Amino acid sequence: MRIGELAALLGVSTRTVRYYHQQGILPEPPRLANGYREYGMRDAIALARVRRLVELGLSLEEARDVIADDRSRELSDILAEIDADLARQEHEIQLRRRRLAEVLKQAEAGSLGPDDTSSPDLLAFLRTVDLPASKAAAWDRDLLVLMDSMATSGDRKQAFAMFDALAADPEMAARGHDFYRRLDALADASADDPRVGPLAESLADYSLVHLLAGAGPPDWDPAAVEPFLDGLAPAQAEVVRQAMRIMARR
């Protein structure tokens, strides 16, 4: 293939292919007597791999390292790996379709609730955990739904295994209910209310010991929490802000 044919095959521009050559991400193919590059199957696979790796979140430098490793491998091994990756994707799609079929049945029966489009892990957790009738608990529930939609399957199972263990512990469940009660009590308070600091300390301590234990120091920017505080009163939002700053310092 010529460069234009390769680019069209993979749905990229010839400029992208040339850029990958310049950055050492794709090896330069042999040239014909007239100076044109001549691409083969291995080049097409390498370009497809780069696109896939970038879609998965790798940087171009990381993708370059993977492609460099591929150059020393047999083509049959690379194809077998791609086939296994496609099989995993196919399995994930089947699981999603089965879950979608369940949701469609609920929708057709008129029994679809606001949380029923969440993952089975979250639905199972919400069925077993005893969340109080609380605005603070409702906010926390919304964060769980958001986290559930963004998490990978492995991270989701690990997180909900931890949540289930905490919910099953009467002392931990009581502490959670106490936190919601204290946060609800700040619904009409100002951000400088004296109850804010102690509650922020309590939230930070609980999170570091029970939710982030063994995870290493948080690497988030405390200011990044701001978009998620819209549903909270000024004093309630200040509790979360201060707790995030405390965790980031520790």
C-alpha cells in the first residue's frame, strides 16, 4: 500500500501517519525506486495498535514503546494478541447487551426507576445498604451513580466490595448515619459556621482510614471537587472542601 491507502484503511490522515514516523512511533517502511513508501500488513497492524492504545488512554510515548516491542515479535503472536483483545471486547459487549435487555424490560413494564440504569454492582449495593432519608445522603448517592458510570469493571467491583464491608459493620454504618445527620444540620448555616471544621476533620479521617487505606497519597487537586458541590448548602460544601484539603495535605 501507499501512504494514502494505509491512511484511508485505518481512517486517519496521511499527515497523522507522517507525524507518527517523525516521532518514531511508526517505523519507516522500505521505499520503492521512485521514492514512495511501501506499506504492508505489519504497518497496518502497527497503525491500528497505535490508534487503539491512544483510545485506551496511553500517551504517544507509551504507545511508541509498545510498538517498539512489537517489532521484535512474530506477526502471528501479535495477531493472536489482537484476537484475544477482540474476544474480551466481545464478551464485554455481550454483558452490556444482557444488562440493556433487563433495563428495556423494566422500561416496557413501566417500572424503570432513576437508578435502574446503573450497574448491577451499584443496584445490589443500594438494595442492601440502609441510606437514610436525607438530602446529604441523596447527594452522596448521586456521587455513587457518577462514580459507577466512570469506573472500569475491576475498579467497580473492588469499590463496592469495600462499600459492602463498611455497610455490614454496624459501627461504620452508624458513623455514616451520624455524618449525614450532622451535614443535614448545616443546611441553613453559613460557610464559617464553627461546626464545619470538626465535621471536615471527621470526614477526612474516615476517608483516609476506611476509603483510601493503602491507596497512597491522593493526587487530586482539591479545587477539582467544586463542580460536584452544586447540590450542597454553603456550609455543607465548605465541609467537603476542607476535608479534601486536609486529605491532600496528609
